[in-house]
Amino acid sequence: MLRNIFRYEKDKYMHSGKLILPEILMCGYLGFAYSIAPQNILDSFSLCSLVVFLLMLSVGVMYDDINYQMIEMSMFVKLKKKELLYFGKVMMIAYISLTFTFASVLIPILLHCLNKMQLFDRAIVFSDILSGSILFFLVSMSGGITGLFANRRIFSNRTFAISLSALTGIAAITKVSLNKDIFITRFFTWILPPVNEISIAYCKETYFSLNSTGIYFIWLLLYIVIEIFIYIKLMIRRGYA
């Protein structure tokens, strides 16, 4: 059943064309960001992860624009395990996140090879590829799931939902600096995804350090799990009444 729901979500999203603009923006950013050499690979991945977060946030927000209410209402009524309907959307976000992850890791490596190994200031090692893949996937998932909350059944005012999502995205990627400059924001920004914290920790060393970054990976992973749990439970509670 879950596989069929995911197939429905995938066909619906791919035929909507909603992924075209984020993909164009992603390719545009990668082309611009890696047009200058040499670069530090961890620094470039760290900055790119923030861009990926914002793009995936927009993907999650736009997801609500392709929901077919009558079809999903019928599915909601017929499904015994109603959480499957919304877990299918989460799986689609994960699928798109993988796409962004592969692009964010493989395109720079390809450009590095095409530039005769001169794009980065040191040789690429396996830990760069593995840690970068984990970083981009977790950040992508966090952005996408956060965006899913901006739907009409949670926020009836679409303009407010989009504006709140934009504000959330900006605050999330500037959280550390924001909290230093404005102390009171610490009482509110703790609820935001820790993408700024992980991006800062990730590029502290010349080579990836599990000691300094591992805790942030775990933190973001737990955050995503909690996000998914809250999203599914909230959507089920809202129903279609």
C-alpha cells in the first residue's frame, strides 16, 4: 500500500513541473559557486547546504499546490492506516532530497576532474564524499519537511504560510549570528532546524571531523524524525472535516 501511495505522489509531483525551477536554481548556483578556484571543499559544501535547505524548503511549500483534495479525501477515508497517506509525501521529499544530494556532491567532483584537479585546494578523500552526502541529505530532508507544514489545512491563509516559511528559512540559516546580535531571539530560534549550527561545525577543520560534527548530525536527524512525527499526527488530526 505504501509503495502505491509513493508511486501516486511521485507521478503527481513529476507531472506538475514544480521541480523544474528548484533544479534550475540549484544548477545555476553550482555553476556560479564553483566557477572560482581553488576552494576549500568543506567550506563550499557547508555554504551549499544552506542553499539546498532553502530550495528544499520551497519544494515542501509548493507541495501543497499540487494536492488533489477530492482524491486525497477519498484515500483518507478508505485507508485504515491514515498515516500512510502522509508518510507517502515524506517519502517523496526523501526522494527529491536524494536528487539534490547527488547533484550537490557529484557535480563539484565532476567539475574538479574537468578542471584537472584544480578546483579544490586539496585532494578529495572518501570522507568528503560520505560526510557531504549525509550533510546534504539531512539538510534537504529538514527543509522539505519544514515546508510541508505550510499547507492549507494547517494555515488557511496561503500568503501567511508562504511568508512564515520564508521567514523561517532566513532565520534558520542565520540563527547563530542572529542570536549573537539579538539575545532575545534565542528564546524563539531554538525551535528552528539546526542547519546553521551543522554548517558551521562541518567546515571547522580541513578534513571532516566526526568528533566536532557528529553530534550535529545526530541532532538534525532527531529533529527530522520529530518533524515527521508531528507533521503526520497533525495532518491526521486536521482530517478533511
